[in-house]
Amino acid sequence: MECSEPGAIRDEELLAYLAGEKVRPFVEQHIARCQRCAAQLADYERIELVLTSKLFRFDCPPSHVLVKTRWECSVKNLLPRSITI
Ligand SMILES: [Zn+2]
């Protein structure tokens, strides 16, 4: 499937649109009428969903860091008394 106006919008603009960023009004209009770009946008959306589900805990600190932080909070009486280590 070909874009109805090749080069009319860039991939970066599709990604920005997907992220909810402000894009040129033309981008939204083009996606509404171009099957190829709408399909491309749907592909990016699927990829983002997969990545988000796979990387959801990617930045979570390792358990020994969490335990240490929790211990430090306990020592400094930063945790409510109901939380024990
Ligand atoms: Zn297009």
C-alpha cells in the first residue's frame, strides 16, 4: 500500500501524533484519509504496546536496593509504624 502523498508527513510526526504531542493539523488530516499512514500509525501503536508491556519494570531498582532503601527509611523513622521489615 502506498502513501497517497509520499513524503507528505514524516515518521517522526506519526510518532509525535501517537504520543499525543502537538503536530501540524495537516498530519491529522492526512492520517484520516491515507490508509497507508493510518496502517503505519496502527503498527507503531502495536509496537509501543508491546514495548511498554515488556519494559514496564525495566527501570525498577533491583530488590537489594529496594530493601536497603526501605531499611534506611525505617532507621530514619520515615515509614509508618504499621510497616515492618
Ligand atoms: Zn500517507
